[in-house]
Amino acid sequence: MNNDQEMREILLSTNTVASVGLSSNDEKESYWIVFFLKEQGYRMIPVNPRATEIFGEKAYASLSEIPDEIEIDVVQIFRKPEDVPPIVEEAIKIGAKVVWMQEGIVNEEAAKMAREAGLKVVMNVCMRATHKRLGLGPKTKTE
């Protein structure tokens, strides 16, 4: 289901990403993945109940705590596969357009739920690696 054209379209049309499970620990891979994406011009919203701020952005304990005026394009997930279904339920409720499960994360039940609600789904793929592999540069204001 993950095809390059669809992932390219997602990455080019995305402005704001809510990162569920983002760590404030710079020894964790999620930290560096999100750091890279922020450097590319995406607004990264941390969702981590143990953090107050990451990369200068206020951290939220859950997706539903993100204020309505912040429109979330992609919910990026850095959590164990068994933790994904309630995250997808929240992603649907907040009106996200895409659920992106990072490399190593596959949950077919959650993916089906997201697709049935009209969301696009990417599973078991690193957002940073895909951005680099597709040769996408930093976002510009016209994208």
C-alpha cells in the first residue's frame, strides 16, 4: 500500500505533523527523525505526556489536547503496534488526513479503521528516510 507517489504527495502537501511518542531524549531515533523534519520546514507538534516542550513546541499529553486551531495533517506514530488503535481513533476525531506509522510499526486493524474513516495510511516506513530517498528539499511557502 505504501507507494512512492502517494508518499511524495503526502510529504509535499503536509504542513503540520503531530508526533505521538516523540522523545525529548537525543539518544532516541524519534528525536533525530523529528529534528530532521522540522529542519525541512514541517511544523512538528510533540505528543508526549512526560514532556512540556520539545524543539520549542509545546508538548501535549494526547492528540485530543492539541488546540482545534492547530490543523494536523499527519499523525506520525512512534509507539508499539499494540498501542496504535487508540491513537488512530484520536487521529480520526481530530480530523487528521494521514496516519504514518514509523518503521517497525504495523497494525492492520488500526490501518483498516483509519482507511474506513477516509484517512491515508503509511505503515512500517520512516518519514525521514522517505523524504531523503525521494529527494525532497526543504518546504517552501508555496507548497
